[in-house]
Amino acid sequence: MGGDSTAVSLDTTDIYLEAAFWWPNAIQGRARRYNFSTDAAHRFERGVDYATIPDHIERITALIVEICGTGETKVGPVDDQVVNLPQRQPVILRTARAQKVIGVPLTDELIADIFTRLGLEFTRGEGTFLVTAPSYRFDIEIEEDLIEEVARVYGFENIPANPPVAPSAMLIEPENTRSLFAIRHQLADLGYQEVVNMSFVESAWEADFAGNLEPIRLQNPIASQLSVMRSSLIGSLVANVRYNINRKAGRVRAFEVGAVFMRNSDVQDGPLAVAGYEQPKRVAAIAYGPAADEQWGLATRAVDFFDVKADLEALFAPRQLRFTKAEHPALHPGRCATVELDGKQIGLVGELHPRWLQKYDLPQAPVLFEVDAAALCERVVPSYTEISKFPGATRDLALVVKQDVPAQLVIDAFNAEIAANPAGKIVQAVVLFDEYRGKGLETDEKSLAFRFSLQDTQSTLQDEAVDAIMAAVAESASTKLSARLRA
């Protein structure tokens, strides 16, 4: 190493000795990078004792004088330049902690004896040791390093191999709940593929798809565009659809189960909570392209609101959902609805708003839903009822209402009367099967046709009972919604 002008030869009369300390972090990997491996690099990468550098100089000098020196050999002074040498910080060891980690009873006297045998300086307290490691023990920096030294000297062979003590009781899963794992499987059975997106999103997504102009911002984002925490899963799913469309995918079905992040001053600090921030889990899915895979037996048509609504109802079955027309910044104003369960809003479903199709390069509108995972995990405990051996009957009822009256309100009026009327026990189901607007009706009117399924478990249905309940539900709709029978 070095050049010809500084090389040692038979004619050399003056020698300058240099010894240095190199930080391991500064040179690690450099020898491999430059394909120049030396003994010094090998040693310094693993750490050397920085406090003995002057002693090394003195020892090398003594060897040179002893082996090559003469009566005229002179030894110059040592120029010890101390610049930015490491400082060994004391490390605290707790006897209780060491005893818990190693798994054997330890005393302060035993630990003190081990440290003395190892040459470690320490100050002893009540159940604690403040240990200052010597300069050559650069591998002792944290409490676990000291615990390892205690275990090593104590003897690993002396540590008993005790089986862990843990309760063996089996946890019973409540019947009225189901896991997110089961929900994932059901969505996969419906033809959706699971995606896992990052919780960091673009701020534009929050404004466009959640109407959130003040999202939770990150102090140190991993990328400039991923600067906020998401409050909705919709933006990530739209990005997934666009990604697949750009790669010639004609039909996309995707879902995600993940957390969203919102400010909530009522939230307190906890093991899984941060004060002031709410982190509920949501389940969202998106459908794009044909409603079904291409086949000869079905005409190709694009997925619509009712396809995704049916998937959502299948997820919650047998519980009944209520859908109410709504508006949302991410969704089409005329094809959007809130999802309600037991009188509580739990999510939304709808078609993506037309203004986002051009912005996000989507040829046609996908349909999506997003609901609370907690509500989806709840389920009704199965109950068994007798199957009637008596024949059933069906009756159709066509009512004329104003066009701004949703069919759901009419069904609500029916259900209220059925629940209150003793004769309502024979009504098994009510289904809307037709909507008519046009000739014979006013411009602000529409006709809704409902099919009633009726059956009694105790006796054969009588026309009088059927007529009575049908008249009662028609009267209820007339009173509450000004509905009239269609002529």
C-alpha cells in the first residue's frame, strides 16, 4: 500500500509510524464495493479497541528498535491526535428484567460476581446495576447485551427447559358474530378479488372521493404524492381499476378490507388507539365492465347499480338492508344510496360520479359500495320455524303514488301495518315487481306493483283473512302516502 516514494527499502533510514481508529459504520461494505479486501478492513468492520491505539504504536516501535535498531537509532515522540472518539455510555441492568428474560432466579450478589469476573465496572443500586463497559467491549450497548453476558457465564446448560405456562381453555366464538376472514371468503365467492392498498393516499383522492378537504397529513410521507391518511377506501379501489384497465383488463372485480383514519376528539390513548384519531375498519368493493363473463347464453351488458346492490344484500343476508336515495361527492347523484341496518346508516352504494371518469381515465363508470366492517361482522343467530303443510297464495297490489315517493316508503307502510295487525302473521314476503309511468297516469305519478306471498302454518287460508289484510295494507299506504289503487 502507498506509492514508490513512501515505500520501505534497504536504504530507508527514517520511518514514520501511523495507527488509526476507523468507525465501523464508516467503512462497512467499502472493501467489497471496491473489490479491495485487506486485513485492516476485515478488523475495523468488526470493531477494534480505540483506547489501545497509542499502546500499539509503542509496541511496534519497540519491536523495530529491538530487531532492526542500532546504537544510533533514535525514537521520536508520539503525536496522539484524539478527534471524535467513541464515548461509552453506561448501561442499566435490572435484576428483575434479567430474571424474567433468562427464566431462572437471580440475585444481586450473583450478578455482581459475574460482572466482576468479566471485568465490567459497575455501580450497584437496589435491584439495578449501572455498568460501564471497557473500551474493548464495544458489543455491550443495551440492557439485553448485559443479560446475554449474565446468561453466558451462568451457563446455558444450567437454564432449565420448562414448557410455557398458558391457559389451555378454548375460546368460544359467539354465534352472533363472524370474522373478517369469513367475509373475505364470501366476497371471493361472489367473484371479487382482494386487494391490499396502502393507508397513505393522495390528497386529491380525499377531496374527490370523500369530500375531505382537511385530511390527516403525514409529517414524513414516504412519497410526495402519498401525503395524507385515507378516510375512505374508494380512492384506492378506483386506482386499482384504472391500473388494470391500462393493462387491457375488460372486467374488474376488487374488494378491500382495511382501516380508515378520521379525527375524533372523544378517542383516548390506548394499546391500539391514538388520542384524537378514530381508526374504524371498512369493507369496500368495486365492479367494472360486463356484469358477467362473456358467454353464448347471455347478452353482454355493463354492470349496474342493482348488480352491486344484490351482492351487498347477499353479504348481509338474511338481515334486511334499507336503501335511501342520497348524494355523495364520489357517486352519481341519481344512482347513489345510503345503506341502513336497524335504523343506523352503515355505508353507501352507487355508481362513480361522471366527473371523475374523465379525470381518472375510466371509459365507463364502475359501481361500488363501502360499509362498516363492524356492522358486517354482526349476524343473526339462526332460528328454526315450522314449514307449513297448507297451500299458500299470492296477491298483487298496484298503487299509484307521486313520483318522488320511493318504493321503500311504501314497503315501510306495509310492514308497519303487518306488524301491528294480528292478521299480518300470514304475510310471508312483499316484493316490488313492476314500476309504470305513462299513459293513464298524471305526469307526476307512477304506479308501483307489489306481490304479497301469504301462508298460514295452522290452517288453510280463507279468502276473508286474505282480503282483510290486503285491504288493511292498502288503507295504510293510502293514509300515510296518499296512495290510491290503480284502476
